[in-house]
Amino acid sequence: MRTTCYLSIVTFLAVAGCATEPTTVTTTTTTQEVTTTGPAREVVVSRPPPPVRVETQTVAPGPGYVWTTGYWRWTGTTYVWVPGTWVVRPRPTVVWVAGHWVPRYNGWVWVPGHWQ
């Protein structure tokens, strides 16, 4: 009887030890920024953008910053104003070319701003 009792307790403890807390697993996803050299897909907007807004340029936050003017962004249904901002010049010799809308035979196409 005593052996059966001890065997029951040992079996119970062994089975109880199997029920442990689930292990927390943390996963990390890494993304990579890819720069392409080919032409981007052009979106032709049938209506012209509104007139460019006149903005007050604030004081530069530090040396090496360049002011990028605001522009009208096409959302797919309407134009939305994106205000100008200060950006850090990547190299001392580069110049910021502002983005602009170019008229095409069937509408308007956005040319994004870039460093040159």
C-alpha cells in the first residue's frame, strides 16, 4: 500500500511538472530600404494642381540644413498641401531640386524633389 501511495505521488508530481508556463518567443523583422535607378511609374492627374502656397521660411535648425518648399500632393482623389521643411544636406556640394508638377498632353505629372 505504501509503495502504491509513493508511486501515485511521484506520478502526480511528474505529470504536474509537465504543465509549465508557455515560453515567450520574440521575433524581429528586418526591412531594407531599396533605391532603384529606373524610372518610377508616372501618375497622370487630369486636373491641374492649385497655385503653390506662399510659406514663411523659419530659421534653420542648424548648419547644413536646406529648406524644401511645400507642394501639392495628389491623394488619388484630391490635392493635399504638404508644408515645407528643413532637411539635412547629405554632402556639402549637393543642391536640392524642388519637386514640381509638369504638364503633359493629357494631364499633370509630379516630379519629386531630389538632390543633385
